[in-house]
Amino acid sequence: METSERVALGMVDAERKRRAKVAGAEVVEIDGLVLCFANLPDPSINSIVVADEPDDVERALALASGEFEQRGQTMGIDLQVGRHPSLDRAVRARGMTLIIEQPGMVAALSDLATVATPDGIRIEPVTNDEGAEALVRVDTEAFGDPAITAAFHGAGAYGVDGMRAFVAWAGQDPVGIATGYEHDGAVGVMGVGVVPRARRQGLGAALTVRAARSFDGADLAWLHPTPEARAVYERIGFRRIADYEVWVAPSTT
């Protein structure tokens, strides 16, 4: 299997795992499209990932649109550019808006750099409610809404097979987070975040490597960085393998 396909299928599996313990979450499959609903008021966690090319692209998208409308959500879809050209064309033809462009990057775990944890910091796996609460604190400070973070990220912070979350601590103060999702030997690293007071020390890179190497037998790590973070990941051994786009339909509200 091509590396880019491993990443695409790993992303589908990761989105399933992210919702496994979230109250009210749903995963609906329509002809190769995997609709991942957190059923929370945040479009970024109610979206479509693609397992396979639909047999009937137009019908699949129309049915998917109906599922989003039924839940009062705006339809969004994550595409690996060029993986399924018929789907790329159909999304554009529906008048959807491109909101995010980002690279898909990979690193063989054997080639991934060893990154030292900054002095005074320890990185620990999340294994209980205390760790989950710490993850929520960091995610809220680094990214945003505490209610969404608690209901989504906090709920699924531990206890899901093939998922391992980590918190970086400065004494009793949580200052960084990252989560790894393993599928078929490939580990997707998501949710890397560092609070402002602990940035520019290499902590994000250390967390990324820790999450990527947390599964025995895995051989590949992948992630989708922001443009600002891309250089950080290139320095520790990641390389671009594909391009990803996020498209959103016009709001129904």
C-alpha cells in the first residue's frame, strides 16, 4: 500500500477513535464517505473523511448533506488532493468553500530525530481523569473553547484502543499535550499544543516524537501541520507526502 494511502486510512481510523467515548457522537458511512459527528457546536469536529471513492459521488454527497442538515450542522469534508479526482471535482461543483490547505507529512520512525525533553519538564501518558483534566486545561489555553474541549477531547483522552494521549508537566502545571492514533503500523499525531509560557523550548517537537513512538511495532508517523509549524516537523524528520484540503458547504442556518 502506498504511504499516502496509509495516511488517508489512518486519518479515517483516527477520527473514529476520537469519537469513541464522546457522549452523543456518531459515525455514519455512506458509499465510502465516513461522516464523523461529535454533535457539538464546532464545525471542525463534525465533518467527512474519505475511506474510499464513492461508486456514485453525487448521490453520496447529497445523502451526506442531508445527514448534516438533519443534525443542524454545516457539512465539511477533508480531502487528500488527487486521491479521488471525481470527488475533488464534485466538491468544487457543489459550490463548497476551501477553508484550509495543509500538507500531509510522514516520517519513518527509524528516521525520526531524538528530541530531548526541555529541562524541568516531564511527559506522562494520560491514564485517568486527572490526566484528562490536565489535557483539557492545556487544550483550552492553547486553542479555545473549554466546553467543547471537555466534551470532546477530555472525554476521549484515555481508554480507547489504539490511542495514547500525553501531557507535559512543569512541576504540577500542565504545559503541553499530544495524542497518537495507531492504525496498521502508522501513527497519526494530533492535537499537539503548548501553552504560551512554555513555547520556543522544543516541547512541541518532544511531545510529537513521544506520541509517534508510543506504539510497539509501528513503523511510520504522520501529521497535518499548520503552515507555521511545518518547518518544526521538517527539522525532526517529517517530509511532505500529500496535500490536504478542507472544504465547507454554505451554512444552512
